[in-house]
Amino acid sequence: MIMQHSRGNVLAVLLFIAGLVGASTAAAAELHGQSSTQYLWFNDIFTGKERAELAEYLNVSVTKIDSEGRLTINGSGRGTYELRDAGDGTKDLKGRLYYLYADYRNLADRIDLRIGRQFVNYAAGSALVDGGMIELKNAGPVAFSVMGGRYVFFDLNGEGGTSDDKVFGMAAYLQGVKGTDAEISYFVKSDKDGTAREQMGYSFKQYVLDFMKVYTNGRYDLVSQVFSEVLFGAKYYPTADLVVTAETYQSYPTFDATSIYAVFAVSQYRENLLRADYTITEKIGLNAGYTWQDYDGDDANVFEIGGRFLPIDRLRINVNYDKRNGYGGKLNGYAVEAFFDQSKQLELSAGVHHDVYERDRSTGQETASKYWIGAKYQIEKNISALARIEDNVNARYNHDKQGRMVLNYSF
């Protein structure tokens, strides 16, 4: 039932797009995009058995459909085939349509239209939507946007949801104001049991002279009547080589009102962050940061230091170290990654990640390590191949090997 509904929506969009393309005879359309064919192998986290998949990712964009270049069609999807039995006796061919929509810009120099499956991101909420969005612009300093349709989500078996899952949203935002971005928006999601989420959101960004940016964003849950998240921050960059970031953030977990999780007790989380990134020379860059975390009265401290080094031509090394103590346990960890340009076509890479952590005194210290090697080869200007092999050693796995081989083709 769900799959049939999904296929019906996709078919309707494809027929709509075919009609638009067929009606456009004034200009020759151009097709651009990227194909990524991947072979992946890994251990199933649920069964512990080895799995292997063949996957095809495809992104496409059709432009110059009309003589004025206002209409484009964009699509993205993935298909996978199970090469090695997943443990349930099936080797299914599965697919996901991430987006497929027609985008018509500057209708009467005032209106933008999108029809089809699309991702919409408002300050109040984000959703993958089977529906439409309309934007009114160039009518003053404030532009407006309205979207709505069927709410789309994916689960382990593919596309979930039914025709009862709906979403609606609208936003107003500044346009044409130099150095200032601002938005206020509304977002509501419903399912067969009624209103699942209803939120208001805002975002604001202001550039101050030529050396500072201040910003804030937040969401207010109208059902729970709490701010689910609020962020205030500033970036100070007195020179091109130095960036200092300061942020304060708080969140309060909220769930769909129609979910059983909505009755669970939750706690507020807060954090304050201070970070500096400094480029000493073209070959040396350093970063350091401190984060204070508060879990409704219990706190923790996180320290971070790292660097980017180019000791010789064609070799880049990234190093990071983290130390955490306080509520939730202790952690000491580092990561070292190296990238070497063997030639103009070939890049070799490798990395080591190692963490020593202690959740509480009863568990004692545990370790988790990751080792990986990789390579990228530019076969032609529009064709590249990648490979990566990784091994994880931790409390759960003595050896958790996984990897991927990728062939990318741009057209």
C-alpha cells in the first residue's frame, strides 16, 4: 500500500516533467549530473554477519528547457542490490528517491515555483516533501515562502509513511539588505493521529564592519511550549589568518506529539564554546577549543587542539587531540590523517583514530581504534575512482572490517 502510493507520486511527477519538457521547443535542453557506482562491504550491526552491496547514486539536472533558462529539473536517487545474504534470506533490489522536482524561477520577476519531491529547510523545521513550494520575492525588503505536501521519510526497509503524513510551512525573510540575513517561519507536521509537530523558528545573521559576524537561531515547540533549541554566536576575524568563535547553545528534546516518546521525561542540555583557528604560514595551521557542557546540573569539560601541516610538497597531515572529563565519563583521543599527492592523478591517504574512554568506574577503561587507508585516482577530467578500507577495533569488535570502491562519472 505504501509502496504503491510512493510509486504513484513518483509517476505523477515524471509525467508532469515530461509534459513540461515536451512543451519546451524554443531551446535545446541540456542534461548534467553525476553517476556514482559503489561496491560496499561491512558487518551488519544487528546480525553481526558480513554484507556486501552494489549501489548506484545518480544526480541529474536538466537546464535550458525554455529559451529564458527559467525552468530546470533536478533529481537524485539511489539504488542498491544485496550481493551477500543479509541473514534474512533476501537479496532485494531497493531504491530511494531523494528528490525530483521542477523549478521555475522569476515568473513575472516575482515568483519562484517548485513542484515535486524536494527538501525544504526553514528555521522552524526541515522536511522532505512530495508537494510544492512557492516564493514571492522582489516586492520589497521582505520575501515570503509557502510549502506543503506529503511528509516523506525513510526507514530500514525503504520509504515509510502513508498519505496521512502531511507537512505545511511558511516563512518570511529579508532580502537585499546588505550584511543582514533574517528569517521567521512556521512549521507543522501531522499524521493519522493528528498534529505531530508545530513549531516556530527564527534565524538572524549580521556582519559587523569587516571583522565580525554575529548570529542566532532558535525553534519554539508550540505543542510542548518550550524552546527546543537556541543558539547565539559570534565570529571575530581581525585578519585573514585568525578566526575566533564563541557560541552558547541550549536544547530541550521534543518528540512528535503522537509518539509514545512524548510522555518520557527529558532534561535540558546547554553548552558554551570558545574556539580559535590560526594559520601561521601556508604550511602550518593550528586550532584550539574549549566546550563546557551542562546536563541539567551535571557538567563536563571538553578540550580540543589540532593542526594542519604541510611538511613537504604534496603531503598534508591533519592532527587532532580531544580530552573530556565530567558527567558521562572520561575520554582521551587523537586522530592523525595524511594525504599524499603521488601525482596529478593519484592521491594516497591513511589515518589512525584512537580513543581511551571510561563510562563509569564499574566498566573501567576501554579503547576504540580505527585504521584506514584510501586512494583517489583521476582517470579523466570527468571520471574518478576511489577506494577505502577500514578496520575498527573496540569493545564490541575484535576486527570490524569495511570498505568501499567507487567510480564517479560527471556528465
